Amino acid sequence: MMNATLRQLKVFEAVARNLSFSRAAEELHLTQPAVSIQVKKLQDHAGLPLFEQLGKKIHLTPAGAEMLHASRVIIQQFREVENTMTQFKGVSGGTLNVAVISAGDYFFPRLLVEFASRHTGVTLNFHVCNREELLEQLADNLTDLAVMVRPPLDQDTVNEPFAPHPYVIVAAPNHPLAGRKRIPVARLAREAFVVREKGSDTSNSMIEAFGDHMAELNIAMEIRSTETIKQAVMAGMGVSFLSAHTIRREVQDGSLAVLNVQGFPMMLNWYVVHRKSKRLPPVAQAFKTFLLNDCAELI
């Protein structure tokens, strides 16, 4: 193992976390063959198989699970050294490590560009995750800041709201309910819903929004991709409950309609979250201040 490299450990950690070579490749902006080569090199250094194939899925072997734990410890040590060096550089020379739930990727890049324009020399390390993955990143100390709608209640975190987050009911523009006023929530029980997967922030928000009416809804399809949901709704496959941030363009160009349902939009908040014990590097602290002071208006 003396010849293993940090790059190999990082690639292995991404594959092990995603249990997918293709998703790891996408996350790391590498080709899938490049990811496979790095994992094979690490496996050769270990002298043991780190993954096993069962059906179409890969799983960690016992040796792989031990390697994952060691990899995260080593990667975190390097990250802490980097953060310590960043303290000497200040904001301009630092790396911003931030992760956001998937609904945020419709506006968050604009915030990052604005922040970077105010602090030249900042390096941006930005990840888009579902809620479960984001909580894992927080728990494993893989990100400095997390941006989400529902902060964890069972983790020792600092959770601060910085902007409103509206949710709406959307349909195809030729849907019979489009253009109607004050639609009763009970009326939606007749509609097929195309929704985000269980456990996502959007799904949890939908459960809260509909309350006792949730059991009456016809959930026709669950999809992990908001973009696919929008296409399904445009095609007339049903209606959906989505973040207003994710549909702005489609509403403007007339390919989606926001239904005027009683009690909607449902208003929640965006939160910036970090571990309470986390010593934020200057660039992360500056970005947090930027979110709290400026971003409600920018969004």
C-alpha cells in the first residue's frame, strides 16, 4: 500500500460512496475507464478485491469497507492540512467546498459566480446531491457548507435560513385545471401525480404540504430527476409538486403552467448548514455571510 496515491483513494472513495463507476466518473469529471484504472491500481496495491459484482450492482467486500474507512481518514487529513494552509491565504486563495440539494442547481451556480466575482482567486468545489447524499457528506465531513430546505434534526449542526423557497403544483398548459382559480386541494385527488423519489427534500415537502390529503393522491410515478418529471408533465402524463425555482424558464416560455391551488405556493426556506464543531475556513465563512446577507434578493 506504500505506493497508493491520494488520487487513487479519492477515486475509490467516490465509487464506494456511489456504488457506481459511472456516477463516480460523472462526479469527478472523468471517463469511466479512467475511474476503473485508478480503482484497479489501488486494488493491485491492496492485493485484495475491493468490490464484488452481484447481479448488475457492485458491493464493497470486507476489505473494501476497511479501505473506504481508511481512505476517508486520509482524505480528511489532507483536507484539514489544506484548510490550515487556507487560513494563511485568506478568502481569495481558498477553496469553497459546498454541496446543495438538486433543486438548488437551478439558481446556485449564479450565486457562486457572483461570490467569485467579489473574491478573485477563489476555487469552487460544488456538488449537487439528493438529501440523503447531502446528509452523508455533512456526517462524513466531506463538505464545509450544505444548502438544503430541511436541516437535519438529529445531527449537531448550525442551521440558518437565508432565502424563501416556494413549492407549487404544475401541469401542462392545456391541462383542464390550468387557468382555474382557487382549486380545492381535494380536487387534485383525481389527478395522476409524477413526483420525486421518497426521501428527497421535495418528497418530504410534498408530504408536509398535503398533510392528511397525501393518502388520497394518486402517485402514478416516482422519478429521481426533476428534469424528467418536467418533461413527463409537459407530455400530459400528470401533474407534479415542484420547487418554483426549478420551473421558472418553462413557466416563462409557456411549456408549463402553475395551478392556482388553495394553500399554494407552500413557502419554506433555504438553509445554510454546517457542523457545529466545524472550524470554517475564511472562504466558507465569507460565503455563509454572503448567503445570509445578499442571496434572498439575488434568488
